[in-house]
Amino acid sequence: MNQDNRETYTGLEKWILENRKFNPLVLFIILCLIKAVLIFLQEDLLGYRADFFVDISSLGDEETSAMLSLMWSIKIFLGYASIPLYYISKFSVVALILWLGSFGFGYRIPYPFLFKLAMGAQVVFFVPELVKILYFGFASSQYGVDEFNAFQPLSFLVFIDVSESSPFIINLLEWLSIPQVLYVYLLSVGIRLKYRRTLKQAFAVVGGSYVPVSLFWIFFYSVVFA
């Protein structure tokens, strides 16, 4: 079979091939800006922080109230400022995991390519955040902080009672989501298209490296930081 024949590719793969030459810096800036907008819409516009400010105003001490408000504002600012650092860390770690995992399958995949691949696939994780904004913005106007934080659309977490579940189960079911499946799929497709492997071969690299390391991290995080 001629690997260069575009007819062997799916519609999504053809689109990726036609748009694969993107500026990584521009994409990184766009991802950071989109994430900042989504954080603003969720945490500020939807107002689930309102309970916190009500508690502050009820203290009765204006100086203490002003100090706590300032500290909270600094925390919000640092949250926005940390977005680039978070993305750089995530893409670096995912790329490193895939890079090390590829050696186990006899492939030599350049680290810079895997970094850009992890960055491009990140867009799928914006979908549940948009769903959450639309749900609480239009479908459910009455909600509390706990309800807002526990709502993780497109994941298995929506099928359990968070208050009665262990941290490991909560983190695991939050990770098991449609966006996560798409993320693994896009990573596999990227490797397949770059090195003209079958999708099964590319998925073996991702499934044999990224997936088990992610599950180990979920277990470790749940045990240590529970």
C-alpha cells in the first residue's frame, strides 16, 4: 500500500496534514488566551466565588476584609499568570513520556515534534469547559460552590456521588473522559502521520507510555495528596 496516498487517510487526518505547518509560538499564545478566557467565564462571570466574598463582608472588620480581598485578588492574578507555566510543564512532561516510550517500540521520534503534538492536541480539553460554562450559564442558574466544582461534563465522574467516593475513584473517573480519549487518539494520529505508521502502531506507543504513566500519577496523587 502506498503510504503517500491521501485516500488511505480519514477526513480528520487529511485536515491535519493540510494544516500541520503551524507556528508553535502563536498556537501556544492562543491556548493561553483561550484558557484565561475560560477561567474568567467560569470563576468570575458565573460568580461561584460569590460565597467567599459574602463571608468576607460578614466579618465586620473592614481592615481584615480588605486584607483578605487583596490576598484573594493576588491569588486570582497568580492563577492567570501561571497558565503559561502550567502548559509548558504539561507539554514537556507529555512529550518526555512519549519520547521515552517510543524507544521501547524501536522508534526515534524527535522530542520537539512530540512537544508540538502535545500542544496541538490540548484543544480537546476546552470542550468540557465550554459545556460547563453553557450548563451553569443557561441551564442551571441555581448552584453552589461544591456543585460547580464537582460538575465535570463528558467524564465518568457525572455517574457517581462525589461525596461518597474515594479521592482515587474521583480522580480516575475525572480522567476517564471523552476529551481524554480524543487526546490519546490525536497523539496517535500525529505519530502515525509523521512517521507513516499504522494507527495501531502509533496507538501502541501512546497507550504503552502516556496512559500507564497517567494512571500511575492518578494513583500517586490520590494517595499522597488525598
